[in-house]
Amino acid sequence: MEVSVDERGTGVGNMKARVGNMKGGEEMATATTTERQQVGGRTDVASSDELICGLAPGSRLKVIGLGGVGCIVLRFLAIFLRHLDIPLRLVLIDGDDFEPSNMSRMEFQHMGAKADVKAAEIADMLDFSDVGVVPVSEYVNRENIERLIRPGDHVFLCVDNHPTRRLVAEHCAGLSEVALFSGGNDGVNPPNERGTYGNVQIHVRRDGIDWSAPLTKFHPEIRQAEGELPGGPNCGQMAESIPQILFANLGVASAMLNAFFAYSCGRLGYQEVQFDILEARSLPQFPLKGDRIPQPLSAPE
């Protein structure tokens, strides 16, 4: 299946969508300087600058994995994209099916192939918008990854296994342009894991240069991952999935979308986020500053 869709609403040009600002209730002074305030032991930035989404018309956004995290990412990403009023391609990739056991952490209207079911739901949400939706009912593997993830893509990697993360990370590291947002959380596996911790990594490449670190750089569990990929001949649905906490999935999805929003506005100041929902803690890791802050990708060819 080709991952493409006819664009609608051509002629929008280089329009940038306004997505909000940081003005308070009082009229903010017109000074262009940034005021820094210490709040809760960290530095907050209060600025009169408006946050402008610089996502290029014609951009491709691909959600890989439509499980507990991916369903949440997809829903709120679609709402965000709907109001940008620019032509975009939203591609949903998953080779699995929805089953009754999924209902504790996933929202879907009926059983069936995840990509097809969610594409139909999201297409209804995006009616009268310039966002085209394409379902791809395939697992990402070594044979199809070049077709599914191409230069210029924005990739939301919402899978729950390290072999797939490694495959996607290594492929993206070889592309000239890509923005990869990968997130996951622990399963409930006492006494080793209580299921409340999660993290998100962001890898941006432009013109063949890394503007943030590949997923494998700081994570040996991804770099050294071995084993069968989902959908492989010997996986047999892999092993029984370890239970996960819905709100940990929500935390991951929120952190992924927050990072994407910051990136789309040219304000991404970190390469990773680590959080724990039980401890109400969220910490950015590996800061990006000044001219090292990546700007949104240009429109793909």
C-alpha cells in the first residue's frame, strides 16, 4: 500500500497558523525582552512572543502503533491539525486488530484492523478540513520501513517494544530530514516496575545533520535490542502484554504532543522528557539552547 494521499486545499501557500499566545489577563507590555522568573526551583520563561506553528503545508505526519498511547496521540493530534487550515497528510500505521481485551486502555468504535478503524473515526473528525487520512494495516519491519518512513516525515512512534524502536531509530538516523517523537511507559510488573514511569525522546535531523540525539545514543536498551518484531513469522502475537496503567499512557501521549507543539513553534528546548505520574514529576533532559534549537522541517518533496 502506498503511503500517500491526494492533497486538498492547494494554493494555501506558506501560511502559518496562529496557535495561541502567552498573554495574561492584563495587557502585557510591548517590550520584546524575555522575563525570567524562578518558580518551583526552575526557570520559567514569560514572553510577549506569540507561539506560531511553523508546520509546513503538505507535511506528512505518521502515527506508528495505535495502542494505549497511540490512540490518545492520534485523537488530540487530529484536533490540533484540523484547525491549522493547511493541507497535511496523516498516516496511521499498525498491523494489529482491536479486541475486547483492549477496551481498558483504548477507545475504538468497533472491532477490526486498528489502522482502518481509527482512520474511519478520525476522517469523520477531520471532515471539511485539509487533512487527508491514510490507514496502513502493516507492522513496520525491515522490508517495508523505507516505504513507510521517508525523508521529511514527522513520526510519532507509539510502540511498546524495543526491537521496533531500534529499527525505526536506526532508519531515521540515516534519513536526511526527519522528526521522530518516541514515547513509552513501564508496564505493571511488581516488584520491579510499578507502571507509573515513562519517557519521550525526540530526534530531529535536517540537511543530514542531527539537531537532537538519535534514540540509541542515551538508551542502550534500545541500541542493543534483539528479538522478533511484531508481525514476524515467529512472534505468534509475541508474548502476553504486560498490563499498563491508562494514565501512564496518557502521560506519555501528552509529553509527546507537548514536545511536538514546542518543536512546531521552533521552541523545543530539550531532547527527552522523563516523568512519573505517581510522584507528579516531569523532567526535561539534555537541553537544547540558542542556535541548536531545531526548526520545523521544510515541506517534503
